[in-house]
Amino acid sequence: MARNVDEALAPILSGLEWLGIDWDEGPGVGGPHAPYFQSQRSAGHKAAVERLLASGHAYRDFATPDDLDEERKAAQAAGKPFLYSRRFAAFDDATAARFVAAGRSGVVRLKMPREGALVIDDAVRGRVEFAWEREQDHVIQRADGSCLYHLASVVDDHDFDITHVIRAEEHLSNTPRQAFIALSLGYTLPAYAHLPLVAEPGSRTKLSKRKLAQYLKNQDFKQVAEHGTRIAERIGLAPEADTFNPVIVDFYRAVGYLPWAIDNYLTLLGWSYDDSREFFSREELVAAFTLERINSSPASFDPKKLWAVQDHYMHALPVDEKLPLMLPYLERAGLLADPPTAEQVAIVRQAIEAAGDRLKVAGDILAYADFFLVDEPVMDEAAVKQRLAKPGVRDVLVAAAESLRTTAPFAPAAIEAALKQVVEARGLKTGDVVHAVRVAVTGRTVGPGLYETLAILGRDRSLARLDRALPLAG
RNA sequence: GGCCCCGUCGUCUAGAGGCCUAGGACACGGGCCUUUCAAGCCUGCGACACGGGUUCGAAUCCCGUCGGGGUCACCA
């Protein structure tokens, strides 16, 4: 089975797996209807074609592409919709033999009805009607005997006992020819449900992974893309924009989104439960979901809303569950020993706790914990300029260090009290001390709460960093 | 262009004739809190595409207009 999973399929299957979207039977699982790949079922497809031929629902056709082109152009010139004349159709063996003798090769086409209409009752769209005369005599089998997707798909669905065909709206116009095949083969039609398309941010056009450059002009989209790229680069992924971007599932996996957040968000695109409920566990969603509440208009992908849903779930995740999700990012960024020491793990755990809601995706740990794991923090130039290189800061740092030298226990509450004392003694504002100390020990202006940060760092490292920052202070 | 689908705040949506001076969420604006950044809390802005009907009454039903989208392969 595995060798049949080609390069294009593997990422799709692994993407679904990551999202937690599994299947009862099929590739990788097996089941009573195996095999599950179209390429392995060609015998059944060919048999179906023979049946259609025998029952007069299909015919052998010997037209060349040029013949068809000619007819198409003529119809266009006459302002009429194109409909093949069946001029090169062979409804019996003798005719076929004649075409073959003339050097033509044949395909099999559907002999579509030229009157009447197909009415389907779509679970999402309701009653939809198609006039048969608008349908082309589509090819279902090539000259080499291989069958085309629409034929294969209908036969496979039937053989698999598929009851519901639920797919994107772009397939709505394919339904008549598929229904014709099914009906002609004597199958009972499955229930159809055509889902709204996921559209581009701020638009109603179908989202396409080939139009990334255009989406990047959208501020929200750009922000998400850049945030992800920053993380990817730090773990050595060297992402390329055309394969690593927010329309690809793997982007979210690499950056550290929670798969269920994506599922939940996507569910909300075109479906609602009621006038207010938006969050569902997997079990709740399975119980609550119905086709009836699917919308029929396209829904545009909103990166900001996805972000909010992700925030919600990450927010709710216990530290014990965040830890194994985040550790790999630090490992891949080279900030941890291999394997990480118990001490390192303990530090990361504390950092996760201290960073709290600031960690939106697992990869964010890189921005909020890296300075705990290095000997010397990278000093951000702008941060130094803003918070250290100012008159009087040096004295503040010295005083803070002095106070921290004896603070006991070296824990957030005591550290806060100690630093507040420095503030009062010098008639400063809390921020004056906090901002300066933060930049001195982390190299940055933003981060977890300073008292927690110092506690995690520990007295020795805190003092050492304060000391090292002195030359930079004014 | 033909056929088909769709049209409520910027976005996702609730709404199946009176419950709608149209509700919720995200985003956005203002405020509070505050050691940064987040989070949280309060608050504001903001929509029934348009035009005709039907009805005592329409976002909800009908018709038309306009607008948007999908699809038109010997691809899947």
C-alpha cells in the first residue's frame, strides 16, 4: 500500500492526520472495500464503461481534437452553445472498424440526454436544476483504455457504499455528468451537499495557494506569514514563501498552532451552531454538526480570527501540555542540550508559566524563553538606546543589583518588594527601575513579568547580567 | 459568453413574516488595570446590495436590476 502513496498524496494524508481528521477505512487503515486508490481499481472502471456502452449510455468516438475545435469555433461564431454533433461517433462495431481503418483512434464518450433536466436536492443548496442539453458528451475513457476521474469517482463511490457526497461548490457543475453515469449504471444517487468555498481574505474569490504574493498585500495575512517565518527561520527551516505560507496546513504545524484550533476555526467558515456559540471540543462538534446549518455563500479566510481562536485554545492549555509542544522549538534552535537537562526543562517550564498568554503558538517560546537559556542575552540595539543609554540609569542598575544581592527568598514577591524599595528610596517610578533592569537582563523591552524573569534566572545570573550591562548604561 | 451558485456590520455569522430601534464573535476606536508586551474588564463605531410587488406588517415570500463567485479538459 505504502508504495502507492505518491509524493503528492503523502503531504495531504499527513496534513489530515495532523489535524486529527481520520477515516474509518481507506489509505493506511484498510477496510472491507480495499483497495482505495483509483489506480488500483481500473478493472472495475473499465467494466463500468463496457456496461455503459452496452446499454447505449455511452459511445465510441473517433473525433480528433481538431474536429472538435472546428465544431466549437463554428458554434461560437454562430453564437450558439457548443454541442458535439457526434459526427465521428460509432454506435456499432462496423462503423468503429471503418474509423480505425481510416487511422483514427477512439475514446468513449457519454451519450448525454439532449432533452429534459436533472433535478437534485442538494443538502446545502436545496433544489438545483440542470438542463441536460447543456451537458457535453464528456470523455470517460481514453484511447489507451484508461478511465477519467468522473467515471472512476462515481464507480468507486458506489463500490464503497458512499451515501453522502460532501464537497466544495466548485463541483456543483460536475454533478449532472456524475449523476448521469450513476443513474445509467443503475445506482441509487448519493445525497449531495455542496459546501461554500473558502475565499481569499477580504474577497469572495476561491482561496488559492498559488496567489500568495497577492495575499501578502493584506496586512493581517502578512502579519501571520511573517510571524510564522520568523519562527521557522529560528528552527532552521529556511522556508520558501511559495511553499511555506498561511494557506498551507504545514505552515501551521511548523509554527506550532494547535490542530484543533484550525479545525474549529475552519468549521466556523460556512457553518454555525447558533447565534453565539463558537468553541467546540471535537466530541461536541461531532455531536452538534449538521449539514442543515451549513451556509451557502462563500466565506473569506480571516487570519485574525484564526489567530483569536488559536489564542483561545492555547490560553486554555495547561502548562504540562504546553511543555512538550514547546520544548522541540528550543531544541531545534540549538538552545538546549540533546537531550535537554532536567534543569533546562525546569527553566523552560517556569518560563512558560511566566510568559502565560503571551505564547500564542508553540513557536513563540523562542521569543520568550531564549534569553533564559543562553549565557549572555543578545542586546537589542533599540532597547539599549531606549532604556539603558540614558542619564542616571547606571546608578539605578547598581542600586537594583545591590538590593538583589541580599533579597531572600529570591522569588517574585520578595524581588518585587526589593525593587520597589529602590524605587521609593530614589523617588522614582516603578517603570524606571523595571524597564532598565529588564533590558539589562534580557536584552529586550518586552517579555514576561520582570520579577518572574529574575526569579527564573536566579540570583547569580541576574547579578552577572546586571553587571555586564553597566557599561551600556548612561 | 453559456450554465449554475451566492448577496445581513471590514470579516465570520444569528435571523426560517411581527420576538429586530437587527443579536453574537473577530477586527477597529476610546477607557480602566498595569513593570513592558500580552491577557482581562468597561465602552463605542458598524450591516439587511438596489427597485418593485405580496401582506395589517418583510432582513425574512415573489419578480426584476445590479454586484460577486464557481464551472465549462482525452486534469483530479
